[in-house]
Amino acid sequence: IPVSLYWMTDTPLAADYRIALHLAQDGRGVVASARDSQPVNGFVPTVAWEPGKPVWDNRSIALPPDIVPGEYNLWLSVYGEEPLSASGTQTVEANTLGVLPITITVNPRN
């Protein structure tokens, strides 16, 4: 599953943060997890972000071959040594900014 994230900061960031994506099905936990890394595979760490300038961060999640058909949610986690403040998001749990507004339906194979 290709995922393109768009980041922008209002102020310079003093810490490096890592980003992780997790594919989860309600009540079943995480079934697939993208490699967590700095944005843009480490080529544009958060301390290098300039206020007001967008950063595109393209990632992907490989679905396991034995994935069960159903609906899944895509979770986004941002973490580092210092707390992160973000606007326009809802913190669901520590370091998790919220569920991305996407539902993925996996259909049975023919």
C-alpha cells in the first residue's frame, strides 16, 4: 500500500522524530507495520525542516500474504526523545497522533 505523507512545521524543530505506520484491524491488533524511520528515509530529518516549507514523505506497507479479509485502519505514530505538539490531530495514545482517515478493505482471494 503506497502512502504519501505531507509534513509542515510552524517553528524549527529541535529534535529528530521517527515516523511509523501500522495497519490494524479492530480488536485484532497490528497486522502489518511499515518500517519506522526518519522522514524521507532519513534524507530530511525533522531538525532540517524549515518552517512553512512542505516535506513529502513517501512510504509503503507490504500486506502479509495471509491477511484476513476485512476492514483495516492505518495508524500514524510520531516519536522521539522530546514530546511532540501537533495541531489538527487527536492523540489516541502515547506518540500516536491518530487514525489516518482511510479504511482499507481486503477482499477474499478468488
